[in-house]
Amino acid sequence: MPSDTSTEPSPLLSARMAGALWLMVILAGIVAVFGGASLDSSGDSGTLAANALASASKIRLAFVINFFGKICYIGVTVLLYELLKPVNKSVALFGAFCGLAGLMSGAGSINSFAALSMLEESRRAAEPVASQLQATVKMFLRAAAPGFGVEMVFFGCQIVSVGYLIVRSHFIPLAIGVLLLLAGSSYLIASFTSFLSPAFGTRLLPLIVPIALLGEGALALWLLLKGVNVEQWRSTAHRATFNPAAG
């Protein structure tokens, strides 16, 4: 006998919370990029130190904003898993783990924050210790540079899995799922290209970002303003409960 789905909790609140949190993640990323600052290790150690110390407040601001964005993204990951697991629990779980892996591997702002602390310490140190600290920071930043690409691989896999689940669902528009498949694929293409050819990957990034923002922004706004089709979601959840193999 089918269960009474009218007594089941509505997914609308979870959907709108996920949309609001994802929108905050996007806005935090934009503010951190345009309002903060990053460290460029391409010059000499002395120039790196001077630029970092001159932009110390912006580097700290970027760290705080990115940290806030990561906390919001944990909420997004959990809520999306809850919303999409009725479609296919295994794929939803894979996406959630990829999201968490991306958060753990993404240390760009942390690296800049740690480098800034070392450079501030070098200003108080005497020679030759000051120069050694600055040289160490430069090598540290260069070694950590590929970390952003690794982070994007995990996030790309998560977004592809979310797009796939939305395409297979009937409670979020298929077009949004297609946009997310394109967004996640663009992350993966850009990341692996940067591993093989950093210079070409850098040139490719401006073409990739708009695609990613379109897909992620479309889902965030849809979840925030429209949520999900409750009846279709409950029907999918009911089928998954009584026939787990159907997912």
C-alpha cells in the first residue's frame, strides 16, 4: 500500500536554503577576487614581500571571505545530497564526497594567509634570515600553485554529478541540469589543461568562468526562487524508498 506522501516533510525549505547558500558562495568568490588580493610569486623575493605587505589587509579580507564561502558550501553539499539522493543515492553520495574533497584540497587563500604571516615575520628579522624567509615563501607559493587545479577537479566532478542527477530528475528543469553538465565539464577541461600546459590553461580560464557561473547561478537562483516540484520530488523519493534499484 503506498504511503501518504502528504505527511512527508516538504523539500522546499531545503531547496531554498541550498539556493541561498550557493548564491552566497558565488558572491563570496566574486568579492574575494575583486576586493581581496593574492600573492604573485613570478617576481623576485623582495618584490613579493613588498607587494604582500602593501596588500596585507586585502589578503586577510580574501581569507575571511573565502573561509565564509567554504562554510556555506558545506551546507550546499549536504542539502544537495538530501535533495538529489532519491534520484540515485550512489551518484549523490559521490558528488557530496567530491565537494568535501574539493573543500579540503582548496588551500589557495590559506596559503596566501600563511605566506603573509611569514613575510611579516621576515620584516622583523635580520639578514640573512629575512632573505631566506622571503625565498622560502616564494618557493612555497610556486609549489602550491597547482592546488587550485586539483580543487577544481573535485568541484567539477561534483557539479557534473549534480547536473546528471537533475537531468534524470523531474523536479528541477532539465535545462539547468544541462547547464551544470557544461559547467562541471568546463572545470575539468580547464584543470587538466592547466596540468598539461599551465600557460594555455591560464588563457583558457576566462572562457571557462562564464560557463561555470551561468550553470551554478541558474541552479542557485532556481532553488532560491522556485525550489523544487514537491509532488514530483515526493514521487521520486517514494519510488526510491520502495524500489532502491530503480535509481
